[in-house]
Amino acid sequence: MSQPILIGITGNIGSGKTTFCNLLEEHGFKVIYADEIAQQQLNQPDTLKTLIKRWGKGIVKNGQPQRDKIAEIVFNNKSELDFLNSIVHPKTLSALQQIVDNSTEKYLFFEIPLLFEAGLELCFDYIILIRAPREVRINRLLQKGKETREQIEARINAQIDDQDKIPLCDLVIDNSKDLIELNNQLNSLLSTLKDIKPKEKIPFSL
């Protein structure tokens, strides 16, 4: 059985990756959300046991990880973030590989916000970057009302800039306008989907 064509979708916060992926799903395509897979790994009892041993029982409530408390611990603390990633990332990559190995889809799309930051660019046949101007992204996130401008800018500054990602991508989607324009660009992609050829890839996990 041949493996599906693997298409990575990435973009910095506020760019509209999830909106684009939702449109793909409306067209009947399978989209894997890496953050959801990572959350599933974080919820596993053995993962929580390891984190509690390091950070204490306060990070868990009713058997569920308290993401806000974990975020407080790892934010601006590289050693603790590295520790968390060393536990969750291998499990996440293994789960992603299992999805690929068991898939019967012709095309599999993956929404991975930190695709380049995680060094996963060689795992895909085709990579799409969703982008929008910085101020547009900041305003979108401010409208959600969950973070201050300072918090949003700190998160943006922690990600690789779009200009550095563009040369590494096969397609750049400009999501600075409305949903109609985004859908038009999606339809343009779908019309050329058959032209995407498999590349020599490395697996997410052995």
C-alpha cells in the first residue's frame, strides 16, 4: 500500500492556519492537528507522572494537566521547556507516524505551527505557509481577548519570521484579506493537488 502525500501547513500565530484547515475539511480532506496530538500525549498517565515528579501535584487537577500552570513554568525558562519537549515531542512524533502508517487517504494534511522550529521540514512532500502582516495578526489575537498586546508580541517574537520560512515552502497563502479570498487560494491549491509528487522523506519517528 502506497503512503499518502504528506502536506504540512504552518504559519505564525494569528495567520489563520486553523481557518484554512477548516476549509480543507469542508472539502473532505483529512487534517491532523499536531497540537491536539501533543495534548493527547500530555494527558497520558505516564507523562503526567513524570511531570508531577519534577513540578509537583499542583500541575494536575482531577487527573487532567493544568495547561496554564505548565505554561507559567516553561514560559521564559528554556531548561524547563526543553524538559517538557523531551517528554512530549517523541511521543507526539511517534503518534504522527502511526497515523501516516495506518492511513488510507491519498492526501494527509498536517497543521503544525512550529514545523520549522521542530525541524520537521524533511518529513513532508509539500509545505504550505499561511501568512498575514504582523499588525493584522496582532489585531486578530487581541480580538480574542485572551492575551495582552505584550504577551502576543512576545509569542510572535519567539517564532521564526515568515521571511525566513518563505524560501523553505512550496506555497505561500496570503491570509490578510477575507474568507472569500482565502477560499479562492484554497481552490487554486486543490486544482493543482494532483501535480504534487512524492519526495524522499524522513519519517516522523522510527
